Amino acid sequence: MTQVQPGSGPTALRILLGSQLRRLREAKGLSREEAGHLIRGSESKISRMELGRVGLRERDVADLLTFYGVEEEEARAAVMELLLKANEPGWWHRFNDLLPSWFQTYVGLEEAASRIRTYEVQFVPGLLQTKEYARAVITAGSAGISPEEIARRVDLRMQRQRVLERPDGPFFWAVIDEAALRRPIGGAEVSRAQLEHLLDLMRQPNITIQVMPFSFGGHSAEGGAFSVLRFQDSELPDVVYVEQLASALYLDKREEVDRYSEVMERLCAVSTTPGETTDILRRIIKEN
């Protein structure tokens, strides 16, 4: 049984459990359709279980272990223990009324990641936002909601940022388009405070910030923002997160992850060095 690293969240545990079930199925020579039939389900249900995108029922997992030939009691108990941990709600459970299901998955992955690399074109990444900047972003994108709900959404974003303060927290590497830094979100004072906050964050050893400058022109990530998450456990695949207007894509196939990882490498190669990032942030602050 693979040991799960401290800090792994429920979503990551579901992915780990799903990957183990997939390997057991493949070793038995069964298709997803055949496995689905064995637990009175469908091929798509098995696919969602193996990708960790749904909660897993104890009965289904126990039946699959039997069908896959896992009879040794200690091995079965280890899998069932992992199942119990995977189904425990994360801290963000109390925000479920605010979080769409497609974003709950991301928060769980974010909590479990050992490294997060992100490219952002519209805003400063959420994990790096000040409270005032976050409030301005959330207010602009949530017309018609109450001040109380806006406050809870801001609180949620601030809670997410605590992952970077954990001793076992992820290494966070952001490439931010210069346009996002120059966009006056919340007005001049809020924007200035946000840029100064980025300068402070750059002193943390687990945070790297680069800027994709206007001067470079076109580049390989013109399709938009995305993130690549990596996990401490080598059995967990890297996941690419691409947010859309009312949904998100989670890509974990090797060829898809490799393509986005290559784009990220190119972005990092042509973006500012940390020293140049400091210079450009100070220049924008001075100009404003």
C-alpha cells in the first residue's frame, strides 16, 4: 500500500484510491464496462471512480476488490481505510453552498499538491491576492449577490491561501501577464497594495513570481490561463486545470499534461527573472 503524504486532501486520496482500483482492474484483464456491470453500474461510473471525481461507496469498493481477486485481509483493510479517509469532507465543506462542484474538486487538489504552476492573464492568482483585491474581483464577477455572500467568498479565498503557509505546503510558481498587473482592479490604492503584496510574497522561499511582459509579444500560451498541479505521491498523476466561464476541465492524460507542461516551460523561459519581476512591479507601482 502506497503511503499518503501529510497534507493530502480528500480529493487527492480519491485519486490515489481510483488509480489503485484501475491498476487492479487492468491486472485482471477487465474493461471498465465489465467492471461497471459487476457493481450494477456503468462504464462511465467506473471511469469517474478511477479518476477520483466522485465519492466511492464502501459496497462498490468491497465488491470490486473481490472481483479483482484481492482476498488477503490486510490488503483489503488498507484499501477500505483509505476509502474512509477519502470520503471525509475537507475544511471547504462549510462553503459548499458557494462553491460549484467543479471548483470543489480544484480546492481539494490545491490542498494536496506539492507544486502548483499557474499562468494567469486576467487577475493576480487567487492564492496571491490581498483581501481588498479579492473583494474587488469577486464583487465585479458576482453582480446581484448580497454583501454577506461576498464577504464569505472573500473569506474562502483567504482560507485557501493558508495552504502556502503550511510547513508541508506546496511550492507555488506563478507566471502573470503584465496586463493583469496593470489592470486597476478596485482602484489605484487597492492595485498598488496588491503589487506591494506581491513584492512581499516573493521573499517567501516557496513562492516564485514571473511576469510575461508586453515587450515579448505573442507567446505559446495565448489560449488563456491554466494551472499544472503535481503531488508528493508519485502514484498520483499531474493534473492540468483549465477554468471556463461556468465549468472547468481537469486533464490528467499523459499527452495532455505533457503539452501544457511544455507550454509552461516555454512561458517560464521567456518571462522575467525574479530580479526583473521586482523591477517591473516597482515600475508599475511608480507609474500608478
